[in-house]
Amino acid sequence: MRPAAAGAVLGLALAIGVPTAWSLTRPPAAVGASVEQALPAPASPTAEGPAIPTRDAAPAPVADAPAPVRLQVPALGVDTAVDAVGVAPDGQMAIPDDVARVGWYRFGPAPGENGSAVIAGHVDDREQGLGVLAPLREAAVGQEVTVTAADGTTTRWRVVSRELISKQVLPVDRLFSRAGPPRLTLITCGGPFLPELGSYRDNVVVIAEPLP
């Protein structure tokens, strides 16, 4: 499906510093469908026994579809450049250091292709302040997301799910699925800041489905 390393996505929220004021107010932990309902289910067991998830030993080829270059969520004030990213040396999904930019996992689907297109970014940084995806914690069902590709085409999406999920139990196989109908998956950090780890405990995961 993707390099196994991508399964560690979600240390991506290495907030390099102290929690900022946004974490002091708590929106509901989830709205809309759960992430597991909004994304494709794992393969069903067969007569030979339960299906065993498998992962390619090497990254899948870069998608043929044009790469996304801009992400906009007007209701949340999100308007940011998107960089194509891969896997960091520590085995996690690479994320741009600049908290004003986000990364698209280039070894997975591009927005509009079958499966889950993953775009992620830091929630904050000690020196840079809040990240551009910090408002995801306020995402509401029905809000529109627009993704612009390198060739100038745009795809429009509708939020169907927002959920705060512990990094320890993220449904990684669903988040990075290459199967099923097109979905857009947006991820940043959330929940309480854990000083002993230097990062946040949870991830904010927003799922959107394509608009006609």
C-alpha cells in the first residue's frame, strides 16, 4: 500500500516547543461520522482465514495525477501552499518545517484519485507560533475544502468527519488507504501537550468527500 514507515505518520505533530493558547479551549472531540466510518474498511476475512494487511517494502510510484499545490478551507481561514513529501529519516511522514506550509504524502493517492489523499502539517512551533492547520480543531461537517493542483485544476470537498484520536490508536491503514472512493484526509496535532515527549498526545483528523 505504501512504505511501512508512513504508518508512523503521526508523530508528525512534533510541536517543537510549548503548548500555545489554542490548546486551552476544547471543542468537541468529534463531529460527523467517525474516521473509521468515513474511510474504507479493511479487507474482510476470507474462507481461508482473516485477511492480513500487507505493505510494500518500497514506496509506491509517485501518482500520475498532478500534485496538489494549494489547500484552502475558507470557513477556517486556511489558505496554504502544499509541498509533496515522503518519509523522514526517523520513519515518519515528512512534514514541512515551515508551519505555514503543509505536506501531501506523495507515495499515496493524489486528491481526486481512489483512496485517501493525506495532507498534514504541524499545529505549532515554539518560534513560529501557530501552524496553518491549527484551525482544523474547529472543522465542522459541511464545510468546503478546495485543493488546487499543479496544472491549475481544482477539486472541491465537503467535510464529513472530524475526530481527535490518540496517536497510539490511529487507524493508519485507513488513513493511508489506496482503495475505495476518493477521500481527502487532513491531519495535525491536538489534545494535551506532553512535556516529557515534547509533542501532543493526539491527532486531529478531518475527512472530506468530493463535491460534484
